Amino acid sequence: MKIAVIPGDGIGREVMPEGLRVLEAASRRFGFELQLTHIDWASCDWYVKHGQMMPDDWKAQLEGMDAIYFGAAGWPATVPDHVSLWGSLLKFRREFDQYVNLRPVRLFDGVPCPLAGRRPGDIDYLVVRENTEGEYTNLGGVMYAGTEREIVVQETVMSRFGADRVLRHAFELARSRPRKHLTVATKSNGIAISMPWWDSRADAVARDYPDVTVDKQHIDILSARFVLEPGRFDVVVASNLFGDILSDLGPATTGTIGLAPSGNLNPDRKFPSLFEPVHGSAPDIYGRNIANPVAMIWSGALMLDFLGQRAAHDAIVEAIEQVLVNGPRTRDLGGNASTTEMGEAIAAKLG
Ligand code: NAI
Ligand code: MG
């Protein structure tokens, strides 16, 4: 497997070595080969030296990779966040057509839950977000700016091609899980053109998945149920904006952001997919070796699963489960272990 390793900025550089430590332990145990290419661009330090986040030929350098293992980008003290993000991560997502943003949401044993009375097993679902179109477009504009007649328009764009492929991916995921249940996030009562259309595409795709049960929920009550009745969910599919919000809300209900992983997937494998923690570069804790490495490590497990190493994925998740119960734990989990100690403990469980 050819993997581009991009630590990026801040704690991305502290959690990446632990992610690699665990990937290497998994490669020894399961006998697959990792060819790592270490990359120092897509970082604000590189920007300060070169005036841009990435070299002009970034796409050519990454195109032949099977996946990109990414830490975090952003260092607002030197580069504004919209410049660092649009100059790196958002280029990967769009130009590599990573049309599925996948975020598992799971409450682990040993992690205090912010929702009262919830126990491990009560929260265990996947959020599938459309990642390339929908509400996030640059179509629109302002007219009569600065006058009483000022008007602003921002378009939402949904295509049959774009909706069907992400819906199909979500149905496939639901089919692969024991409960085989898909929730479609909608808002067809308020957004009266595009959302009824989105629902109709879900109905059309559902015909190919008679074994998957489906329910549609308006995004407002769906959000409330993430908090009040998380046990209702198995796989949730949503447009770009709704999915963005749900995929932060979900992980927030399971404890620390230091655990939440994500995959930006090009399921056709025409381009490399990208695996990264949900969290950013955390300038407030960088340099102290106290960041939680689990989100990075779990993202690596998602990467192996995507590349066909299901057993290695399961073993890494199991090792994470054991360390969350028995320690060592980083500070965000109430312990006082370092990033390195927690990474070493997880790698050691893989033997
Ligand atoms: P952040 O996720 O970096 O930090 C938010 C809070 O969570 C901070 O208090 C931080 O200390 C804590 N935290 C984050 N990860 C942690 C971990 N692994 N262990 C323990 N505590 C952790 O979000 P923030 O502060 O909004 O953004 C900081 C920078 O990161 C900005 O430049 C932002 O643009 C960038 N960013 C990049 C992302 C990416 O590369 N995908 C995602 C989110 C933010
Ligand atoms: Mg977000």
C-alpha cells in the first residue's frame, strides 16, 4: 500500500508518529507492506517559506498513492485559516473527488459520556456526509452592495449523479451492518425544492436495497434525537451542510474530540482517499506531548479497512478499546499519560 504521510501543523505532528507506530505494528502482525512517502508540505511552515501551502505539482505527486494519511492543517498565528484550509485539505477533497465524508460515532467503555445515563453500546452509528456539492458552492453573489437594495444569493447545487452515489454508498454501509438501517436527513418541509428531490433520490436508490430499512427525518428533530435518542441510529446520510453539522454533533456526544476519526473517500479509487482526525492542530496544547492520539490511530484503522485490511482495522479498534478501559489515558480523558505513552500502549496490544 502506497501511503502519503502528511502531518501538517501543530498536534498533527505529535499524533502522526503514534498513528504510524500503530500502522507499522499492524503491518507486522498482518503481513502487509506499507510504502510510506513523508511529505512536509500542506503545512503553514511550508507556506511561510514558499508563499503557498503546496507545491504546484502536488496533484501529480499524490495521484499514484493508495491513500493520504493526514494530521491537521492550520496555524492561525502565521496563516489565516481560510488560506491554509482552502490551500490544502479542501483541494484534496474536491480535486480527488472524495465525495463521501465518513465519520463513525461511538461511545467507548472507559470514556465519560456528556449525555446523562448513556452507556457503551447506546451510541454506535456512522454519519455519511456528501462532500462535493449541495449547499457548499461558490455560485451566487451580492448585488447593490452597500445600498438599501442590497441582495445576496447563494445557490445550492444537487445532481442526480452526486446524490445517487453518496446515497448508494450509505445503503451499502447499512447493508454491511447487523441492524441494516439507514436514516436519511432531510428538510423537505422547509427547503421545498431540493430536499423533496433528495428524498425522491433516496426512494429511487432504496429500491435496490430491500433488505435495508429506511426512515427520513427532518434535520431539526434528527439533531435533537442525536442527543435524546442516539440508539435510534445505525447509518445516517446527509447533504453537505447537514452532514457537516451532524458529524460534529455526533462525536461531541461521545466525549472528547481527541477520539473522533474520519475518512474522505473516493470509493471508486480513481484518486487517493484521505484519512484524518476530526480535530485540528490545537495550537493551545501543541508542543507538550499531551494530545490524544486515538483519533489519528483510529483514522489509520479506517484507512486499512478501506484498503481491504478489515482484520487489521478490527484489531486496532480492539486495542483502542482496551487502552481506553485500562489506560494509559491522556489528559482529555482524565489521565496524565503523554501522547507517546498512549500510542505505545495501543501499538503494544497489537503484539
Ligand atoms: P482544534 O480541533 O484544533 O481544537 C479544539 C479544542 O480541542 C482545543 O482546545 C484543543 O486543545 C482540543 N483538542 C483537539 N484535538 C485534541 C486532541 N487530539 N487531544 C486533546 N485535545 C484536543 O480546533 P480549533 O482550535 O478550532 O482549530 C485550530 C486550528 O486547526 C485552526 O487553524 C483550524 O483551522 C485548524 N483545523 C484543521 C482541521 C483539519 O485539518 N481537518 C479541522 C479543524 C480545525
Ligand atoms: Mg465541520
